[in-house]
Amino acid sequence: MIQYSLKCADGHRFDSWFHSVAAFDKLQSAGHISCAICGATDVDKAIMAPRVNGGEASADEANAIAAPAHPAKQALAELKAHVEANSDYVGEEFAKEARAMHLGDVPERAIWGEARGDEAKALIEDGIPVAPLPFTPTRKSN
């Protein structure tokens, strides 16, 4: 088996395994290799770094290193970084803080955090603008 880094004519990059070099060449010439992102069949080998094993890595670590981020995953990572950099994380106090800002008890600021379903529903019913985020908070450990 051999793994190749591939790219399509639109510039999408992805990895794929083949039985042999000859198998890749045969599939490519027949137009049977398609882009994992857009489906285009104009696919070539991309420049790739040699794999050097420096010890055992978990399957998740190996996949994270070998595979480029899917555009959707990359967009979510960028959204998460933006939210974390430009707002205050208030944790489980989110509903309390959002309500206090809405009532004018504390100054308004960008916040994010966690709320139970009933708390989020009550905020929405009271006209307090909230929206769910498609990620969980970064957990920091010592």
C-alpha cells in the first residue's frame, strides 16, 4: 500500500491510499480518481514530505497531521478562534449575564458560555438575543 497527497485542478488537497504505484497510475489514466472535496476527476499527485516516524502517535494525531482540514472544519476553527478572542467566556453564568445585560444591570459586552435548554428558551421568550454556537469551549488543564 502507498499513500499519496493529491490535489485537484481547483486546488483542493487530500490524501488517499493505493495498492501500488501502478494501481494509482492505472486509476488516474482511466479518470477513476476524484477529488474528495469537489468530485473533480482532474487529480494529480501533490508535493509531499516524507513520513518520518519519531515514535508512536495515536490514530487521531496521525490523521490530524496527515489530512488537511476540510473547508467546513477550517471555517469552524476560525469562528471559534474569533469568538474566543473577541468575547468573554462566562461559562455556566451565561443566562444570568445575558439577562443582566439586557436589563441594563451590567454594561453590555460580547459574551459566550453555556446554558441549559430551559435557560436558553427563557432568554429567547423574553426577547434576549442569543444563538447557539457550533463548538464547545476549550478546556484548559494544568
